[in-house]
Amino acid sequence: MSKVHLIDHPMIQHKLTLMRDKNTSTKDFRELLNEISMLMTYEITREFPLKDVEIETPICKSVQKMIAGKKVSIIPVLRAGLGMVEGMLKIIPSAKIGHIGLYRDPKTFEPVEYYCKVPNKIENRPVIIVDPMLATGGSANAAIQFIKDRGGNNIKLMNLIAAPEGIEAVTKAHPDVDIYVAGIDEKLNDHMYIVPGLGDAGDRIFGTL
């Protein structure tokens, strides 16, 4: 069964509150998302496997630790997920980047795919799917399934905030995928927006309000 990890570090919670404020500018919103994404990446990579490597320090030869396996793949869900990538790359700069293009049908609220490109040998890579909002769970479930259909089998989902409905949908459809969030909000409203939420993350990131 998937686990839900609430990353409630005080600095993350402080920055998330600033992001929620409707008076926060596009510039500040973008920078805050960048910073929170970096801090969350530190936590989501905590259990990455390590291997022993021999190096030579200025003093002597020594066996030390490095991350094992293929480079991690970060896969943002377009377009809002793009706002999280830069901060993540500050922690794992060698990560491979894929992209999944989805939009939510305004009438049915169902996800519609328009693009999917992932790094090669995805079956051998740890994958982190990123999207600021986990609302109904429809887009997240579709994105996870796209990766599985292409061979991915080590997948984590990272969201800024989530609604209980979205968490339930993902854990039911993909019990093997852990979810990492900075905030779990109250509910969805009639328009399937997270309450209290922070509005449309994509519009606030790119200034298209």
C-alpha cells in the first residue's frame, strides 16, 4: 500500500503560506515554489540506495558513498509541474527530465493526454512525477499509468498540496506509488479546486491569471 508523506518542515510550511496568499506576486510565487521544491527533494531522496566507491582525497585513498543505479528521472506534468523542476535540479543536477502533457476537460474534469516523452531505460530509473496540485487524482493517475506503460516501476509522486479525494484516488489506483506533499487541504469545491488551496498553480506560476 502506498504511503503518504507529509513534509511539514517549518520552512516549507512558512513558504507555503506565502504562496497561498492571493497578494503574492508571480515573481515571488515562482521563487517560493522553486525553494519548496528544493527542500522537498531533499526529503524524497532520503531512501535512495547507495554504493561504495573508492576515491582519493588530498590525504589518502578512501571508500565513500554515492547514489547507486541509473540517474533519477524527474517528470513534470505540464504545465504547472515545470515550476518545480528548477528547484529539484539544485539537489540532483544530473537528473534526466521527461515531460507529460495533460489538461483537464472543463466539462468532464477527466485528464486528456497531448504529450508524453520520457528518458530512455525508464525501467531502470527511479522516477519522480511532479505537479503542484493533487486535486481529483485524475491527472496523477494518468501520468503514473503512462510511466508504467513505458516500463517504469519505481515511481514516486511529489505534490505541493493535495486534497483528500486526490490522495484516495491515487492510493487506490496505484498502491505501489508513494506520495510526498507539503500540505493536505480540506476538500475539493464544486469546480474541483482544492480548498483552501492556492488557486490555479499554472496561472500563478506563469502570470496568466
